Amino acid sequence: MLTLGIESSCDDTAAAVLQDENTLLSSVLTSQDQIHTRFGGVVPELASRNHLESIVPVINEALTRAKTTLDDINLIAVTQGPGLIGSLLVGFSYAKAISYARNIPCVGVDHMAGHILSVFLEKETPAFPFIALVVSGGTSSLYLAKSFTDFTLLGRTRDDAAGEAFDKVAKLLGFPYPGGPVVSKEALSGINDSIAFPRSWLEKNSLDFSFSGLKTAVLNHCNRERQKNNPLNRQDICASFQEAVVDVLVEKTILAAKLHEIDTVVMGGGVSSNPRLREVMKKRCGQEKKLLFIPKPAHCTDNGAMIALAGVHSYKKGMNLTYDQDVYCRSLLA
């Protein structure tokens, strides 16, 4: 069975061809970072227009690398949401058009399901149930995954997502977009506990996240230092900020595993490729005797392979797409 996966939820156009459930034949992605860098963030209208330019070449390249054609594709899986509506519509409409013209079954995939299941693109895979931390520029959420199609939302961000906080702090410090990788790199030369930035734990046993206060704390620290005419130690700021984010993400994930008596933890989403988050999560899971599974960085960021994989399992459950269905901006996984 050959599945064509299409992803266009934000600013990356991606496509992949998956054979059966775990053999990845190709995965192609084109980034829009160069377009959005000068604006300091993603401009939705520009993202949509670039998807229109990229969708056909990217899909054709994925088919070429997989040494196949649309005549051989048995299933189309496409991101239906959440994301930027204009961006989603490009991939979703194109997938429906191919499905209708070629009479190929099509399934809509929730982007969060793709990130939760992306670990199954690796050789070593977890058993269900497991706790999944999905952390990116658009979301910071915890799920209880009971099967390939059964997910329960345990906690989500109440304001800024972790990746969003990274980008905003990077902008405060004068770093280019996307800011996450830059902050992470600068943090390598800083001291993790040099600045006492706050951790937002919220109510007792809460599995929700909140990073807006931390972002404000970084802004206030920078303003105080400038008022004193002190030079900003950007490395220490980055290291201390990153440590505060990592502490909250890791400890709430461990708490979720304890509360639900789950021994396996999975991470997904672009921020899960952060080296410090991986390091600390691995250490804490070892201390708590939890199994940890993390996809390689290429499968953490948005990609067509995870959409194809999630689509295969949705299709097996009979979740076929009808042509009157539309995209959605908020995840339906709850």
C-alpha cells in the first residue's frame, strides 16, 4: 500500500510517500524561512501564496524520489488542521482534487496526531498506552495515546506555546527568525541557573502550560539591564530562559505519566529536537524508570511522512474524507 502524505499547515510545504505502515520511500520539504525572516515571524498571506507555488513541485519530487507515480498511489493523507487556514486550504484542496480526479481514497489528518505518531517512523517504537508531549511553535500539549487513533488531551498551553516563547525571546535579543535554534545555540555558551527566571506550575497537578509570564520576565530583565547601562549577557539569558522552559515541559510530562500510571513517554513537534530538552527528559525518565522515545529531528518538525502514517491508521478505521469537509484552525483532539 502506497500513501501520499501532504502537509501545509503553516510555512513548510511537505510531501512524502509511505509504503505500508513504516517504510518511508521519500520525504520532501521546502522551507519558507527566508521569506518570513525579515518580518520576524510567519506572515499568513505570504505563506499561503508560497504554498501555491510549491505544492506541485514538492509532490512531484516526492513521487520521483519514491520511484512511483500517482497511478500507483492507494491513499492520500493530508493535514486538515490545526494551522493557518489559508495554508491548510492549499494542501487540503489539492489533495481533494487529486482524490476526485484519480478516484483515490483520501483522509484528513489532525496535525497533532501526526506529531504524536511520528515516533513510529523510527526503528524503535513504543507500545500503547503512552504519554505524548507535543511541543512546537504553535502548541505545547500533553496527550494520553491509547492507540493509533485514540488520543486524550491531558493539558495544553493557556497562552504562548514553548516554540512561540523561544521566537519572541529571540526577537527581544535581536536574533533572526526562526529564533528557537539560535537561542538553543547561544545557550550552549551560557550558564543555566545564572538568572532566576520563573517557572509557571499553575494549580496543583495541573498539566496545562503557560509561558507568557516567562517571556515577560525576560523582557523585564533586559529592560533593567539596559536602564543600568549594563551590557546584556545574551548567552546567560538564553541558557536561563531555555532551562525554565525545559524544567516545566519535563516535570509536567513526568507528572502526567505518574498521574495516569504510564511507563512510556513520547515527544514530538519541532521543539522536541531541542538538545537540552532531549537531555533533561532522558535523564528524568531514567530517574523515574520511564521509557523514552523521540523521533530524529527531521521527523520532529512538520513533515509529510507523519501525515501519511497517521492517515494510514485513520483509513483503516474507516475515517474517509468526504468532499464537503473543510479545514479547521484548532485541533479536534480533545
